[in-house]
Amino acid sequence: MGELYDDDILIWSERQAAALRSLASRRDLPNELDLANVIEEIEDVGRSEFHTVESLVENILVHLILLWADPDAPAVRGWIAEIAAWDAALRRRISPSMRSRIDMGLLWQESQRLAELKLAVWDAGRSATVARLASTACPLEARDIPLGDLDVLALVARITAA
């Protein structure tokens, strides 16, 4: 189980919670053991890591949309650097079970909304540009993340093609 903890915290937490649940009916456990809350805390470890991964993916998508909508913005270099930093963090945190559970469509929709709000502050015209993406499917799939060697500008071109 130690290796699973290091390799896939989400699966580890789910298995540990299930194992503890199977003990709940035993009468020989100490009364001091707050099994229900211990189970919840263990599940929260996996969920928290998964939400961190989703947040990193969403940040990457938001900034890819910003690059697509406003490629001449003064902040472009900063956006590319942030994408690289989030991608590096994502590589350290994502596990196979997390990748298969990421809802790229939902994160894409949320990312569009956030990018639109950010651009509205800077340039309302560019904000309207993002609204054009509303009917497009996410140009990235869960297998594409972390981005690794993928070229950020190539990803922006995939948004354009969508």
C-alpha cells in the first residue's frame, strides 16, 4: 500500500476508506476510535489532491484561452511562463486515476468563463472574442495533460482550429 500512496493518492484514499468502512460493524474496536471522521479525512486527502489537479488544468486552460484571445497582450510572456509552471506542478501531482476522472468539458466551460471575466477587465472586445468559444469542445483531452513537450503556441492553434 505504501507504493500506491506514492503513486496514486486518490486510489489509495478510496481503498483505505473502503477498508475502514468494512471494519465499522466490528464490536471489538475501541470506543475512542472516531471511525466515521477518520474515513472522511482519508477520503478528503484524495479529493483534495484531485481538486488541486483540476485547478492546475483549469489555470492552464484559462491562460491558453487568454493567449488565443489576445496574442499581442503585454502579458503574453508571463502567461506562457505561468502555463509552464502549472504544467510542472501538474506533472508532480497527477496520477493515472485522476487523469481518467478529469472532466475536460466542464473545465473548458469554466475556463472560458474565467478568461472572459479577466479579459473584460482589460478589453471588452477581447472578452467578446472568448464568448465565441461557447459552442466549441475542449481542444485538449485528458491524455494531453500534463502538457510536457507540447508547444504552447501549437495548443493555441488547436483552439483556433476548434
